[in-house]
Amino acid sequence: MSTTQIKFMLRHSLSTICTFICIGLAPLTSNAQSLSEPLPLLQPEPATEKSSYEARILKRQGVRDVDPNVYVYTPAVAKRFQMPLEWASDELKGAEAVAFRVVPSYKTCGWGGDPKACQEDAVRCDMDVYFDHKLNPLPWDERMRPAALDRSTTSGAFIANVANPLSRPKGTLIDSYRSPFTDPTSGKELGWQSVGAMGQGWTGIRSYDREIFQGISLVTFGVGCGAPSAAWLAESLVWEKDARTGNGARVFISMPPSWQSRIKQALADSDQRSKAFFKEQGQKALKALQAEPVPSKPATPIQ
């Protein structure tokens, strides 16, 4: 066998080996590329009578979850999501839908200094606000996560300490986590404020999802248990009258009075239970003072 033939056979063998190696690595390379790409979202299906809110929630047979939310939304949302028209309103401005709910909170103890004085039926109030990406876009901070869960409903809120804080960026507006919104011009953090029966002030964000539905984002707020009339996004404290005219507010949401009235009705039961609890605690404290009066100091030193 000549030298030329030997060289040809070696080149052919190396080429064959390389081909097998490349074929074997191809699926791995393809998988690596596909794993780096976002997964496709669920695709919508045609709406039917069975997919309406009335059929799924109100007329569902058997044991079912009771929806605690008090809704208001635009007529367009009512049509898209097949929601009851009675809760639709043209008076909702700045957002597509708002849902307010009163939900059970953690049991609290230690009232009046008594470790055994516990409020078993404490509640908290949350408010969901939905925004259409095109109709009511929000100034999202692209450095933040696309979604954040409500950590107050997990054990993480009890486990966390100064040495192991919850991993979220610190805010600059209030002593809390950073808002996922930033002014695109100034680069400053933007926070939400609201006004209602509990007064006006900063409103904390419990959670958010930039794509809760196709083309729609969700921001959930922890609000005081009163009927909010408006909410707005700003980089500093802004009075409602100024925010309504666009002075200092990047986004402004106005809630209909009819929706606020329905919230007051939803709060009636929890308000009565809360008043009864604190009345009982007040009476206990008064009895304790009467049974063990605190001795007063003499006006002049005893000789």
C-alpha cells in the first residue's frame, strides 16, 4: 500500500469519526438553545356559554369556592372575560378592572398586654388592578423580575431575619421593597398612593405579574379596609387634587362611587366583629384598672 493510499484512508477515517461526533452532539446543542428560549404561553380557545363567569362560578353545582372579590371593570373587559354586565362601568378610568376583597388574616395575640388575648377573626384587604398594555401602559423597570409573589402568605415572612432577608431590591421611597416601576425620564423609583375612607398615603404592592393574561398586567395592593376612591403612581407624595389633574402623577386611576358602596357592604360584617373584639378588650382593660388601681405618688416627699 502506497503512502498516498494510507494518507487517504486516515483522512477518510477521521472525517467519518468527526461526522458521528457532530451528529451525536447536535441534539445536545439544539436542547441547550431551546432551554434558553421562553416557553410558549397558553393559547386562548373560542369562548362558549360554559366558559362564562356565571356558568363557572355563580351556577356551578356541588362544593365550590365563593369568590370574595368586589369587581368593577370596563364594558370591554366584561365582554372579553364573559363577566356579569352589572359590574361593568364606564366610570372606571386609568385601568381595565379592579377587584377588592376582604380575606382572613393571621391570628393576632397580645392585645392589652395579655398574651392570651387573641383576635381569631382578623382580616386584611387586598386590591387587584388590571392594566391593558396598550390602553393603560405602565412604566415597568426592566431590571426587576417580571413577576413577584405575595411573600406575606408564605412561611418566608416568618423565617426571614436581618441575616437572611427576603431577596428583593430595597426601595428608595419608603422603608420597604422597591417598586417595579421607574420614571423613564428621571430614572427615579415610582410608588403608588391611594385615597379613601382610611385617608391618603403610600400603598404597598403585595405582588405583580406583567403578563397575567395575554396583553394584560396585574398589580395587587395591600390596602386599608376602606373603600378607595383613587390611586396614582408618582415619585413623591402628591395630593389627590393635584394627581387628578396630572400634576406629579404618572398614572391615575379613578374608581366609581357605586363600586365603593358595594365595598362598604362587604366590609360591614368584618367591621362589626372587629368593633365587638376591641370593645371586649377595652372592657377587660377597664376592669383591670378598677381591680388594681395604680397608687399615685404623693405631692410632697414623705419625711
